[in-house]
Amino acid sequence: MTPDTTHTEAIRIVGRFEAGRELPEAMRADVRMLGALLGQVLRESGGDDLFDDVERLRQATIEAYTDESSEAFDRATRIAEEFSVQRADEVARAFTAYFHLVNLAEEHQRVRVLRERPEPSTGTGSESRTDTVAGAYAQLIAEVGEEEARRRLSGLRFHPVFTAHPTEARRRAVSSSIRRLAELLSAHDEATPGGAEAHRARRRMLEEVDTLWRTAPLRAQKPEPTDEVRTVMSVFDETLFTTVPHVYRRIDDVLRGEESGSSAPIVPAFVRIGTWVGGDRDGNPFVTAAVTREAASIAADHVLRGLERALERIGRTLTLDAEGTPPSAEATRLWESLQAAHPEVAGEVAKRSPGEPHRRILLLLAHRVDATRRGDEGGYTDPEQLLADLRVVQSSLDAAGAHRHAFGGVQHLIWQVETYGFHLAELEVRQHSQVHAKALAELGARPDGSGDGGTVSAQTEEVLAVFRTIREIQRAYGPRAAGRYVVSFTQSAQDLANVHALAAHACGGDLPVLDVVPLFETFADLQAAPGILAEIVEHPAFAARLAATGRRLEVMLGYSDSSKDVGPVAANLALYEAQAKIAAWAQREGIELTLFHGRGGALGRGGGPANSAILAQPPHSVDGRFKLTEQGEVIFARYGEPAIAMRHIDQVTAATLLASSPGVEQRNSAAAARFAEVASTMDRASRERFFALVKAPGFAPWFATVTPMEEIGLLALGSRPARRGLSVESLEDLRAIPWVFAWTQARINLAGWFGLGSALEAVGDEQLLRTAYQEWPLLRTMVDNVAMSLAKTDPRIARRYLELGDRDDLAALVLEEMELTRSWVIRLTGGERLLENKPILQRAVAMRSPYVDALSLLQLRALRGLRDADAAAPEGSSAALEGPAPDPDLQRLLLLSVSGVAAGLQNTG
């Protein structure tokens, strides 16, 4: 078969369904081309038979998706069942590869749209778009005046914290292949159609698709914590280090027009990056003090190399002659001190840069940064020293009339140092409150850190070693490098005081700087939070730290455990109420509060669009500062591509700036008061419905049977164990991530929506609820997120999963609530189907759903085989007690399908 014929037939694989879904023409062309390349690879690798089998299942699932009859669905199911396990394995890999390519095409289209969008500038009307910082700033000026708006802009802070929570199912090798394909797709765009460069790009893409197909999709073993550190570092190296300063510049360009770049910017370095990777030891025994130390060292090495390269790059271009651009007296003194400290290097630099004083200084600063990284004599002791030197250069250039150099490239360097310091990401430690209590009990320590304490366990020794490590990191890279200490399951002020007691026990009087952050996770903890905070701020160590920071305090809120505790509806309402009370308390106490949102990627873990969630928060709970966790596939989706990262940061920061405007705060406050009775009814009804399910006798083992929850733990996703105990006898044993991930894999997504239908039904007044949806941002955000979650469910497939368990009552409860919730969401959002008010999102979901269905049917086939083997074990036998050895081929098929469904649905954990 000729390549042209292969191309034509492969187009048929992806064309029939997508063509009717109003894809942008450029994206449709990309999907067809990538699909054609995959089709060619399948033929070359597995022959016509493999290609035909993929096509058979594809056509059947599309027909079943568009035809709701049971006959069409049963036909697709039979095809999936008829494959040999080996063939099913290959077909699952083919669909997974297809999802990676579709995701790439969609991302490429987003980048294309962003790059083709007119550059915002003053006078173009962009100020009216409040989803940009420029638009939000213009709105603020209109509401509070220019002086107050400038003050708020100067205090702006966006602080994403990257975590190693294991929800990124694809291997790094796969991600790298996809990134190379993205570069080739861009090259193909830029080439002349039909020309040599276009042909070359397509040939290389074919080679890369073949690499993608031949790369093992599953990790052979779980990554170690340091592997996770290096994976996150790739985002900094490839995107964030250079992108974030461009965000600042772009905003300053819009706000100041032609003045931008010729005088001091008004945009501060408002981004701070945090990380739990290598620091989060709650439930992860593999994260040790040594790992934390290495994580800090790896990050510092990356940022110091980046700063050195940036200094050299800008230094080489700063060829300004001393006669036309004379150095200031301060700049001359700086050169002389650098020359004395590094005479040999200074001599070489002087020879290469005769009469170019500013160039000489920057090149020698690059050498000094290199010495800092190597630990050599003459390096910097902290980033503030480098900032001071850069500002000397900037002032000298400005005084000499070289304004655009002073506030162009040199300002870019200053922004990078202000944002990243010498640590790149602020490393945060997290540990469970019970671990601290146990350690103190072992040590026999009193609250002041003293005590007799004899021989202690290895765990307690490790707890103490962490504080010494924090002290070492701060000495090496500055206090910002580490110091936040998050206490999981904070249930009392004593839980927080214990951290200071342990630090004193570990370090004596030579204490590190510690900002102890309470994490309130369960429903009861959220309700108790204001009282706990009021008590802890009287603790001497807390009071001293408040005084030292200008009364700044950080409080973290957990979304996932509260949702698993009382259901998503009651948890959302409880989180809003907790934020309102904490913010009001902080206002009364004169405390500058930062709420840290423990949001995951999936809707059941607080995920969804961050900007709309920010604009729905209670008064004074944002105040220009927004901090949240980012994890798994979300990190790469939001920050892996420069144009998308810039747009994401701009959107979220705009919402952060606007959330505290009088208009938004008054709207949210008035809506909360007006619909308080609706909230109360929804809270009660949703909780009752949720408890009817999860508190039913035998629920936990039933859940483990009807979803691939147990098998998910076999995936080498991350270093952290999937559950707290050896088995799942209750919901408390299970971590929130597999709870959400398992329901997603079963195409039920229960963690994101269960209880909303009953909550809305209990209110009953459709007109009132329509009004609430329009005027109450919290409800609107909740309903819109549930609409997205439900759009990714499939009742027919869900029913097949639920049939794996011998509990018709629980299965009926889930399906009834799904239908009730779907009905109410459509009535509130309008139209006849889910997401009709969000056509782009609806298109994205519809484009993937039939192909996800194919993988779900293959997963069901594997899961049913594994469950049948469990059921067939003779009662009382060792296999029945311990579980029979699973069929390795079926287990592999299951895990392949899990990876594929995750790629198809995207926000999985």
C-alpha cells in the first residue's frame, strides 16, 4: 500500500467524527495529519490487521456514542471482548498514542490562537477585558482610584506550589517525545506548504510518532523522590525561568505603553514558585532529610546555572563605550572590588571588553555566580548581594542616559533574581501532626523543647534531622529557600506549637527561620480553624514571627479530604464559610492573611478553572495574594508551554488583583447573604445523600471492587504510597488521590458531583436556583465544574463497572444521583445537553469521549477478568485469603488502559 493510500485511509480514522464538531480548520488539519502518521506507523509496525482492528473498535464506539441504543453499545463491547489479550494490549496503546497526539494538537491550537491574538496595548480596548492584569488594573482604577490601585499592584502575589502527588500517568520519555513533536508541528506551520521544509518536518514527525508508539507507555518502577525533583526542574528550565520575566514585561508594556523599558517598571516581581517535591513527607517514608537537602541543592544548581547564562548573554550584548556611556562612581568602585577579588578573570574580561565598563561588570558577575554554584571562594552569600550589584549597574546606565539598557535586559535579570533568588523554588516541608506528637512523646520533651529523652526511634531521629536540614538550606541559599513547615491534619493549637518544640529540641538555640502553616483538611477541622488560629497567635514563637514579618500569616485549606469527608457540595460550602470566618478574624487582628489552597487537578480535589474560583471567594480572603498547589498533569498543562504559561499566569493574576475590588467583594458578600438559606438546604441534603452512600455497610470494599482502585496502586506513578494502611476497610484508609482517580477511571467521576442533584432537588424552586446560578458566583462555579465532570462520565459504561460489585442498592443510588444531577445542571445552565454554554469545552470533551469509551471497554474487559479470578478462588484457601496471583497479561492491559483513559480525560487526579 502506498503512503498516499495509507494517508487517505488514516484520515478516515480521525475525520468522520471530528468534522462535525466545528473544529478550527487549522486544528482539524493537525489532527488529521497526526492521525495519518499514527495510522502509517500502525500499519508498518503491526500490519493491516492491527490497523483494521483499531478501526473496527473506533467505528463501533463512535456509533455507540452517537446512537444511544443498547445494540450499538453492545456491538462495541463485543469487539473489545473478542480481541486476544495481546491484541487488546496493542489496541489500547494505539488509542493512548492517539490521545497524546490529539492533546498535542489542541495545545498547539491554543498556542496558535494566543500568538495570533493582537498584542494588548493601551488604547485598543484591552482594558475592558478583566481576564488580563491590564484589564483588572483598569477596573481597579475605576473603582478605587489610581493611587490605591498602584498600591494594590505593588503588593500583588501569585504563588503556585508544585507537588509530587502522582496523577501524571505518562512517562517522562513519552512527555519528551510529545514535546519534540510540538516543535516539529511549529516548524511545519512555518514552512511553505508542499515545500522541502514542510516535507522534512512531516518526515521527522513520522519518525517521532514511531518513537512514541515504540516507547513503553508504563514505567518499569516507581520514581524516587529525586527523580520527581528532576522532572519538575524540567518545567523551570524549559519554560518558567525565562517566561515569568516576560509576563512582567508584557504587563508593564500594556500599562505604560512606550514608557515601558525606558524607566523603572511599575510591575513588581509578583510570582513566587513553591515546591513540595522532596519536602512533602506526609505519608511518604521515602522523603528523608537527605532527600530534602538534595532537592534544594538540585534546584539551586539549576537557577544558578540559569542566572550565569543570563548574565553572560546580556553582558555580551552590553557593548556600550565608556565615552558615550560613562560608568558611575559606584559602578567603578564595584568593578574595582570585583577586579581585586577575581584578578585573573577580570584581566581576561578587560582584554575582551576594552572601554566597555558595564559589559565588564556583568561578565564578572556571571563568574561570581558560577563561583557561588561551585562553592568556591568569592561567591555570593545571598541573592540580595547580587541584586545590589545589578542595581548599581542599572543606576549607572540610567544616569549615563542608556535608559533602555538599564530597564530592558538588566531589569529582566533583576526580575529573575527577585523571583527565584538562589533557590529557584521555595521548598516547603509537610508532615502529619500525629508524627510530631509521637516524636515529642518519645523525647519526653516539654513545650519549651527541653526534656530528658533517651533512645528514640529512627522516625523521631528523622523528624529532628529535618529541622537541621532546613537550617543548612537557609544558610546555603537564604531564608526564602526553605522555612515554611505545613502541618497536615491540624486539629489544635498544640499541633502547631509542637513544631517549634521539636525545632528547639533539634537545633537548640540555633534555630532556623520557621513559618509554621496549619493545614485544615476535614470538615470538623475547617469549622474549628478560627478558634485554633486565635489561640496559636498567642504562642511566643508564633507571636515573635508575626512581629518579624509585619503580622503575616499563612493558612492552608485542604479540598480533597474535606470532599471525601462530607461530599463535594458540603465541602465547597464549608470551605467558603471557613475562608470567610478566617478572613474576618484576620481583619480584626490586623493580620496580613494568605490562604493557601490545596487544590488538585481533578474537580473532586478542588480543581477546575482557578480564575473563576478566585473571583467567587469571600471578602478579604484574597486581598491580592493567591497561593495554590499544582500537581501531576496540571503542572505540564499549565506551565509546560511558554505561551500557555504566560496566559495562565496573566488570567490567574488578573483574578487575584480583581477579587478584592469593592465591586467583586460586595457582589460575593451580598450573594452569600441572599442565598444563605439555599446554601443551608443544599448542605444538609447533599450531606445526607453522600452519607447514605459512603456510610452504607460494606461501602469501602464495594468501592474497591467496582473501580480499579487497588490496581491503580500498582502503577509506577509516584514515590508516595497510595493508601495509609495495608488494605481499604474504610474511607479513612484511602488517600484522596486514588479516591478521585478510581472514580474517574470508572467513568463515574463521583467525587466531583455526587450530592449536587439532591441538594438542588431539596431547594426545588427552579426560578430561585436559576437566579442563584446567575448571581451567586460560588454556586455558578460549582455547577459549571460539575457540568464538566458529568460531561466526562458515561452512564452505560458506569453501569458496567457498578455491576462488578454485588450491591444493586449502592449501584442504583449512584446512577439515580447521576441522572438527577445531570438533569438539574442542564436546567440551570440552559440548552439540551451539558456544556452548551461552553461550546469550546463541549467540543473538546465530545472529540475525545468515543475514544475514551474504547479504552474503558478494554479496561472493563481486563477488570472483569481479574475480578472473576478473585471470585473463583475456593473459600478458605490461601488464594481467597491473600488474593490469587493476578494474570499478568490482564493486569498489564488494565494498567495500559488506565494510562490511556488518564490521557483522554486529562484532569484525572
